[in-house]
Amino acid sequence: MPFNNRLLVVIRCGKDEQPALERGKLIAQRLGATLHLLPDHKPRGDQDGWLQGMVDELSDQGFNAELEDWGEGDLIANVLQTLKKQRCGLLLKYRDRRHPVTDAFVTPRDWKLLRYAPCPVLMIKQNESWQGRPLIAAVDADPEDGDHRLLNEQIVRMASQIADLSGGLMHLVSAFPAPMQSADAHSQLLAQIQHRYQQNCLELCHRLQCQADVLEVAEGPPETLIPAYSSSNNAGLVIMGTVARRGVRGALLGGNTAEAILSQLKADVLTLKPKGSDEILDLLLHQGETQLAEE
């Protein structure tokens, strides 16, 4: 799906705090992108006027902003329809609160968006700036197929560029299984497994001609390691991947595993797919080159 420099932002209808919009404004300002606003439910009462006032205020601030009409269906249907119609290259949404009992029986709508959105999805959970804070590239350093290898490349390239633009450090993080759990039968020694994962990470960075400021390869389940590492380092953003053709079950770190990671993270989360991320990455690369030229 071609990307034409448009961002779709899901608005918390009637709420004062708009974390996704605030993050979207920073990105739009950096990229010169248009903001497309979509309420998170069908507007009621005077909410149409409230939403239009938000668009007018953005215009007064110098942003290109448009309000999207609510069509048939729920939020998921409206987001997908708008993404298709406007060919937006990035979806921004605030993170829904967890409801453990309900979530056990009904797939959370955030996960439905990650599953079906054809573009990268940025889930916002904080109001703090990413400026100067670590950015985590969470990869599977021992991928089993081409899609996951491509995802690793997308994740590292995106993390490297965002870290450069935000003045933060890129932390390349990968969890590896305990020896008895490893599917790699020819090597069951802890040190050998760790060394293989480290070498794979170094080779990935070398192939992409970028360098991780910090490399963290540790034993343990990723749903435990990545949230703990993110929290202890006060990360601003965690970048992960999903395989679009298989949705959540094709997540880079495993379906249930990736869901567990997202539910525990305090940082914002950007999810990428093997295809559909190149366009916004190219814009970031162009922005970085422009910034260097100006300096």
C-alpha cells in the first residue's frame, strides 16, 4: 500500500488528554505529514463540534489536519476503511486499559488493529517525550524464515533512525531460550546459544551498516526480559514486529508472547510488518539527511 505522508490518529472522543494526538503532532511536524483524525466511537451530542474545533485548532497551529467521518461498524472497521481510503502510512492510537477478565474471552481491539492494519502501528501509553531516552529494538536473533529475517532488518533500521533523530541510544535486545528448551539440537550449551545470538545481532547490524549502542542478549522468556529491560532503562519506545499474513499468531516473538509483552510495557510500542514499513522509514531517512545537511 503506497504511503503518501498521512498519519491516522485515533482520538479519545470527549477527553482532555490526547496522548496519540500529541505524539502525532511531533511526528507530523518532523515529517511535514497530514494528520487525519478519527474518533474512537460514533460522535454523540455536541462531539461533532468538539472534534471540528480540534481540527481548527490544529490548523491554527500550522498543521494540515482533516476530520474523518465515522462510517458503519465499530472502531476496527472504521480504522481499516480510513487507512484504505487515505492510504495512511502510520496508525497512532492510545493504549486501551487492560481488562484481564474480559480480555480472556474477547480479543482486545488494540490487538485486532495490530492484526489487520496494513501499516505500522504506534500504540501510545505515556505522555513523556522520547527525546534522549533509549529506544529498544526487540528482535528474534535466530529467525526461522524470511519474513522474520526481514522484520529484524525493518526493526533495526527503524530503531537506528529514530534514535538518531531523537538523540537517544539504540538498544538491540534479544531473548534466547534456556538450553533444555532450545529447538537447536546441535547446541545445548548456554554459552554457545548466547554467542550465536550475539553474533547474529552483530552480523545484522553490520549488514545494515548501523551500530547498536547497547547489545543485550540474555536467557529467559521475552515476555519477561523485554518489559523488565525496558522499565529498568526507562525506554521511550519499543519496536517489535508482526507477520501480517498470520496476524497475532505470526508475531515476531510469538502470538501469546507478544501480547504478554505489550500488556506489561510502560513504554510506547511501534509494531512493524515485513511489508508496509519501507515508506515511512524512507521519510525518516530523508529527514535525517536533510537535518545533517542543515547542520
